[in-house]
Amino acid sequence: MRGMKERATGGVTAGLIGPGQEVTWEATHFLIRQRLTSRIVAYERPHHFRDSQVAGIFRRFDHDHFFEPRDSVTVMKDVFDYESPLGPLGRLADFVFLETYMRRLLKRRAAAIKTVAEGG
């Protein structure tokens, strides 16, 4: 995610992350440097894990990752649920641009993960 200067800066920053562990990410979104720390709060290897924000800009952010074997491949499905800060102003931002932005961001991240996982 080079375009956003995303990088892990704390917690588990290399290798696989496991139950109860945390990672802190820094990235630039909307020209603002942001920091988010998430913790693995559910872990059912190899089928599912959930990371939830423990510090960051969102009031709440939960991100589920599901993995399902199909034929000779693994299908990954992301489900995210969040609540923006700033009450009504945050809900307006969701409607106007934020939800679309977050969907695109997660699709780009999934494509990057796929490339790495497949050895590219």
C-alpha cells in the first residue's frame, strides 16, 4: 500500500499475527497521517480471524477475514463494520465518500495480499 505510505510501526510488524496480538499501522489518508492499532480478537485458523481497532480515528472498526478452500484455491472474503467519529457529521461523511473509499481500500489491500500469498 505504498500510495498511502502504509507501514506497520508497532506490535507484530513481521510474519503472521495471532490471537490477542496487536499491530499498529501508520498511513496517509486524505492528506492526513493516521495511526490505527488493531488486535486479533477472534482466531479460528485456518478459516477466520477478526481484527478490531483498539486505538485510532474510528469510534469502532471490526474487520473479519474468512478463508474457504474451493477446488485448488483459497477464497478470501473480507467483511468490515465500522462507526465513524463525529456523530451526524461522520454519518454524512460515510454517505458522501467514506464507505466507498473504505471498500476500495480493502479491495486494494486484498489484491496486495493475494500477490504476496501467491509468491508475486
